[in-house]
Amino acid sequence: MDPDTNDIISFQELSLDKENELEELEEEDELEEYVTVGFLEKPKHPKFLLRHRFPSKTGGAPAWLDPLDLPTGKSSICDFCEEPLQFLLQIYAPISDKESTFHRMLYVFLCPSMICLLQNQYEQWKHREEDPRRSVKVFRCQLPRFNAFYSSEPPRRDGNDKPLIVGAALCSWCGTWKGEKVCSSCKRAPYCSKKHQARHWKSGHKIQCHQIIGNLETNSSSVLREKPPDKVACRLWPEYEMVIEDECAFDLEGSEDISCETSSLVPKHVTDDTYQFLLDKFEADDNKKSWASFQERISKCPSQVLRYSRDLMVNPLWPLSIGRPSLVNIPKCKYCNGSLCYEFQIMPQLLYYLGVKNDSDSLDWGVIVIYTCLASCESNVRYKEEFTWVQLYPTAPVT
Amino acid sequence: MAERGAGDRGGFGRGFGRGRGDRGDRGRGGRGRGRRGGGRRDEEEKWVPVTKLGRLVKEGKITSLEQIYLHSLPVKEHQIVDTLLGGRLKDEVMKIMPVQKQTRAGQRTRFKAFVVVGDSDGHVGLGVKCAKEVATAIRGAIILAKLSVVPVRRGYWGNKIGKPHTVPCKVTGKCGSVTVRLVPAPRGAGIVAARVPKKVLQFAGIEDVYTSSRGSTKTLGNFVKATFDCLMKTYGFLTPDLWLETRFSKSPFQEYTDLLAKPTKAILIENSETIEA
């Protein structure tokens, strides 16, 4: 009899533990986590998304905060396929504690190829010493209030705002990266990389080049304004403005009580222990639990695309339980060696707004979480790289 | 981070991480976003899919649940089932059961809800959810039930005239100590079963069936799950008309790989949709 009773006791303890876990989960949910969410909206006017308005936006070309010292070279290309990265989104996230972070922008770039993203997901587990390659990159740029690029007064929003200086030349094809190289024939069109130069050549510059050279010969003093990059041709993502809301603004008033007198087939007071078994089959499993709480959390505002919180108590909202980083996997800040903290995460709803196709090889992610330097350190590099973590949906069905 | 200087706020205009004190700006937020927070009813129209399957369904590339079943794709969003089955889906609460846990301050009671959903035409789902309030539990259970919708195969008892009305063969399902056996019945027999499995079978769209059960059927959870298990098995049973080899088609997620490089000789069979001939 003894082994049986022991089994029964241990089973009960197990079930109690489970109840404990469930209870803890619920209590966590009740703690008011202060999270800001971002929504996408069509901009009222594309002028509002220029850099002197300090926008938070998605798609199109980035509005570089520091217009001169842009990231170049290896930081602007995907480490796997060597294509220049495509601009995903930027957010304006100033920190009011320090003077140096009066203006603070975070830029997210990623390679639109799913193959690179899969490889990135594998490499992000590696230690920094192994020099892992990435296809998703985040840059942070901050400026004090009094700086050389913008006036120290807030923009007047009356249509007359202008930045103080003209920025560096951007690539004629993507309009994203700095145009360091120039077209060898007309010496006017800037490009960020050979690949973009080749594409622009094929899709129209071949004809324009001659015209430019012709114009140069006749009128050498005029500075030719290049046409703005053709967004459709180079497949930039559609441009949206990001609107910010507090998550708690969406808490609904107490749920209306669907009448408790719903007829049930069996009287309510009958209880049974074997329901635990049923629970296991239909509820449990870590992945499903995290998915369920993920769904519940986003159901408050289903069209959110970004979740932001610099509060140290807040954890990122993971859709799945597999593929989460532990403390070991998150490295120290590259510049000041301080610790990183979770700042914001990009939700998969963004893919819907970007109009990404849904083929078997098109871009898809579960969540992209960005960790930034807790101290938001300063260094001579203007655009500092931060750490990203991508969680993808498993390709094979996980039972 | 909680303290924000009242004077020099960081940045111009709206930015992230502005702090709780920023109530002034909420005016615009309230006006603009009020409708987002407000009507719960227009949740379905505002569904923004989170998974690729969801995006495919929202686009309209996938038109029936059978396409999803064919490739065994996991359904992670209940709105997918809502969109595909639409208004035909009905739900019923089978039982609300209070469960209690002993704490220092007394007992903490939560409610467990068992919900069955179905469209009376070959799809059933079962969901179980425990929550502090009855309404929350029911809502959660309905969502879980939608996620677990499975197809039910129906067949004939004798002459193959008219639509299928009964199970195609004798099937049995087991859960705990309860075993439920479904036996094909002639037309007009009706569902000969206890109250609990009868409900599930009605939702499945089975019109006539004989049942036989064994074990402690008083335990409603096991009884319902055994019936559900039984219905799941109807499509797992290999009958002679399924003897022909199937030619596999490309799943929406699978790439054009070695699957089609192998030579296959069979005729394509749409094994989910056809009525039994």
C-alpha cells in the first residue's frame, strides 16, 4: 500500500505545484506593467516624417538623426548575403535623465531574405568572442539638446521647419545608406554599394547618366538634384508613421458577465480529480501556455506593432517558450561594457502592414526583441550597434 | 525611471518612454484611439494576423479548413477558424465546475469551463479553460475549442443514397477509464447515446449512431474527451476506398524541394472533401 499512497501524495503535490504556477502567472499579469505600444498610421504628409521632426516611422527611408556620420561598411550590410540591409523602422525614444540623450533614435535594419534570418537565428546564440554574423541590426543615435544639426527649440509644425544643415549624400538607389561611392561615368550619382549601383544603372541611370554628363558640360556650377529614390523599384517597404499609446489605455471595463445560469448538463457542485488529466491534454505544454498568454496580452490592442518599456521589471512578451535567451546569451554593451536591458520588441503584426508576401520563403518572424545599453552610453561612434534577438515560429509543427 | 523631471522633458514631441506623467497628450490619444479600445464587437474586423497562416487566411488564399487539415498545419489563431467557418459555428457550455485550492486565507475558487463548438457539418472542437470568473473561463474555453476543431468523417450504414449520416465504421475512443464506442446506425435511428456524448455528436453533424460506453462515465470530462477522441479517429481509419495511393501536394509553407523530385504514379485524391461514394 505504501508505494501507492506515496504515488498519490506525489501526484497531489504535483498538481498543487501546477496550481501554484498557474496562480503565479495570474498574479504577474495583475501587476501593472507599464508598456507603451506603437500603432501604424498613414502619415498626414510625408514632410512630417523628415528628420527635423524627430519621427517614429516604419518603411521608406530612414530619417537619420545625425545626418553626417552614418553607419558605413560592414555595419550596413547583411553578414550572410552581403546585401545592404533594408530599413525596417525607427523610433524616437529620448531619455530625460541625461543631457546627452535629449534626442535619441533607434533604427532597426534587416535583410529581407528569410534564409538570412534563419541563419541569424542560429548565430545569435553564439558568444560575442566568436564574432557572430547578423542579418538584423539596430543602431542607436543620441544628441544633446544643443547641437549642430537642429534648433534647440521644438519644431513649430507650421510647415516651415528645416534642419540646420544639409545631410550627407545618400545612395541614389535605396536612399538609406550613405553614398560614399559615385558613379564612375557621371561622377554625380552617389551609391552605398556596388550592388545598388548596378541595379540603378540597369533601371534607368544608364540613360540619365548621359544626360547628366551633358548638363555638366554646359553648366558646371549647378548642383544637380537627383531624383528621390524610386521606392517601388527598389522594393522599400511602405511608409507609415508610428503612433504611440499607453497599453493601459486599452483596459476594458470589467468583463460583462455572460449569465452564470448557463445550463450545463451536469450540476455544478460535482467535482472530480481526474479533470487534471483533461487539463494536461488540452491546456498544458509550455509553448501553448506562452502562446495563450501572448494572445491574451495582444488582444487588448490587436493591431499593435511595437511594444516599448524601459522599466527593468518588465519582461519582453514572448510568443513561444522555445528560443528564448537566458541571461548568459545577452552580451554586454560593446562600447561601455555595461549591461544591456530590454527596450522594445517588434511584433509580427508589422508583417501584415508591410504587405510581405506569404510564400513559403517570405519573411516571417515571431518577435524581434531589442536590448540596449542600460546607461545609453556615449562614444565616438555616432550610431552605436545594439543587440537584437529574433524568435521565429518553428517550421516543423510542434505538438 | 518612474520619476520624470517636470521641467526639461527629454526630446521634442511624442516619443517613446515618456513616462506616466504625460497625461496631457492623452487627449489626442483618447480621441483617436478611443474606438480601438471601445467596441469589442468589431474585434473580428480588426483582426491583425500574427502568424503566416493567419495572413494567408485573411488574404483569402486559403478558403476552407480542409486545406489546413490536408497539411496538418497547426492553427494558432482562433480567428482563422472564425473566418473559415463563419457563422455556422455554434458553441455550448457543457459544464462549469468550481475547483478550489487551499490557501492560508481560506480557499481560492476558480471555475473550469468545458465548451464544445461545432458546425453540425463535420467539424467539432472541445475546449477547457480555468479562470477566476465564469465569463472569462467560458470565453477562454470557446477560443481553445475553436483552436482544436477537427474534421469528422461520416459514412453510410447501408445504401449509399443521399448524404452521409452516420459514422463510416465502428470506432472506439478511450480517455481515463471511459471507453466510448460508436456503431453505424440506419437512417432515422437518431443519436442513441447519453446526454453528454449526444451533444458532442450533434455538433459533429452525425445524425444516426448507436453508442456503447464503459467505465466511469460519471466523470464528464473523460466521457466528453473519449467521444471527441472517437470522432478524431474516424478519419484515421483506413477503409477500402482509401487504398489508392495519394499524391502529395505542396503545402503553403513548404518549399519546392525533393518532394516533387521523387517519381509518384498515383492519381491525386482529395481525401478530405469528397463525400463517400
